[in-house]
Amino acid sequence: MKEIKLGVIGCGYWGPNLIRNFSENYHTDIKYVCDINENRLERIRLRYPHITATTNYKNILKDNDIQVVAIATPVHSHYNLAKDALEAGKHLLIEKPFTSKVKEAEELVELANKKNLMLFVDHTFIYTGAVKKIKEVISSGGVGDIYYFDSVRVNLGLFQSDINVIWDLAPHDVAIMDYLLTEKPKSVVATGASHTHSKIEDIAYVSINFKNNLIAHFHLNWMSPVKIRRIILGGNKKMIVFDDLDPADKVKIYDKGITLAKTNKKTVYQNRIQYRIGDMYAPNIDNTEALKIMVDHLADCLLNKKTPITDGESGLRVVRILEAAEKSMKKGGIKISL
């Protein structure tokens, strides 16, 4: 018998993926699904006739058998739904971004801690084989001192009606950055532009500064003719390229970089830059679906009282950066301290 009973709120784009993976997991048993759209619920009923479908999420919260509530709804609804779930004594899985405001995220983290409940933020990319491999290389010292984290996430659409391109696309790579880098960010600068009547920014550039000249940059765009999902991470020993759209070699590790060769102090230049051009290799990557690994991790955390890799605190750190980026962008690109 499956030990963990849960309900899923939201059956739009991401909800069905959660439902499928929870249904296939050895420990999780979906008892309810909820959505305000009856057509979406009907599709779930056809595929999973044993699951109770409802348009009122409070029916889930009233059931004492439910231990976990998964929220896969638009970000503007996250805070109220999550607060009600925590107040009802339910552990929580919540879709990214965690909330739309730092204050809301802080309140939810505090409430979960007060009630001794698990808060699990669905930053799915953290559970991909590619990101896990990059983390292994960094942790082993293979990259050395990290100089930069450069992200490009662009495509044509989908234009959102309630959030700008930063809140739509940046959470993925900001969460990856937060997971891979141990340093704490110091400040954020962002610029952006809107090209529609909605005035919602569809292009943005976000820069995050750390200590020791470490810098992270994010290029976000809903108006690109091509789809790109690429991260380049550079260190003094190795450089890594993560191309999520590469079907064969998502991660490539380059033995490339620079070294500073000291010269005679009597010469004009005290240091001379020398280039290191070494080999490239593509490590073997675990191709298990990230969402499956995430659901396995969630079950393990609940059954063995472990802290999730993507807990409420990690979700809060991401929201703090997103909010600062939007504030900077709205004020013409001023520096916002974190």
C-alpha cells in the first residue's frame, strides 16, 4: 500500500506531469485533483478514473488522510493556496516560482517551520542528470575558482498575460545558479523592454554580482526566432557548457582557459596572458526523467524526515533575486543590493 496520500491543485500545463509521476511512484497515492476548468478535470477522469476530481480545493484540505498538497497553478495564486494548505497541516509541493513576492515567501517558510511541515519547491532542473553532473564536477574541484555563470534562455513566445519574461524564464536558471554556486549574491542589475500593448517586458538582461569578481548574467527573450537553452560556466581550471536542447551531449567540459605568466619586472607588462587549449569531453549523463527523480526525493524526504534539496529557503532565495531584478528593471537598471 502506498503510504503518502496527496492532492494536486491545478491540471493545466504542469499538473498532468505531476499526476503521472505521482501515480507511477511506489510511495505516493493521488486521492484528489482540483481545477476550476471542468474540461481539464474530465481529461484527468478519463485517464485516472480512481482519482476524485473537484473544482473546490478546500475539499482536499478537509480530508485528514491527505498528507501532501501539490500546487501547479499560476504564481499569483500560490501564496493564498499554500497558506491555506499549511494552515490545514499539509506538507507542500509548490510549482516555481515559489511566490510572486519575497514577503509572501518569507511568511510561508516561517509558517511551515512553525508547523513542522515540509516545503518543497518544484525547481525540476535541479534533478536533471545534467545539472547533477555539473554539481559533481564543481564539488570535486574540477572547475576551480568560478569566474562567471552565463545563461541564455530564449524562444518565440509563449507570451504571458500576468508575468513578465523575468518571472517566466529566469526561475529555471536562477535556481540552477543557486544550486551550483556556493557564494551569496551581492547585487542585481536588470534592464528590459516591452514590444506589445500589454507593457509586459518580453526581453530582459539580468546581471548578478558576487564577491571576487564572480558574475552571473541571464539573457531572457520571448521574441527570439530560435529556441536556446544554454548555460556556460567558466573557472580557472575548466569550463562547462550545458545545452539542454542537445539530444546527445547536454554537458561538455572543456580544458580551456587562461594563465597569467609572470615576466621580468623590468618589462612594461608585469603579466602576460597565456591561453590553454586542451581537450573537450562529454560525460555520461543519467537520462532519467527529472520529475521522477524529484518525486522520489520528495517521498524519501517525507518518509525519512529529510530536508529537500529544493526547500522553501532555496525557493525564497530565487524569489529574492527575481524581485530585485524586476525592481531594477522598472527603475531603469539601477543596482539593487541583496
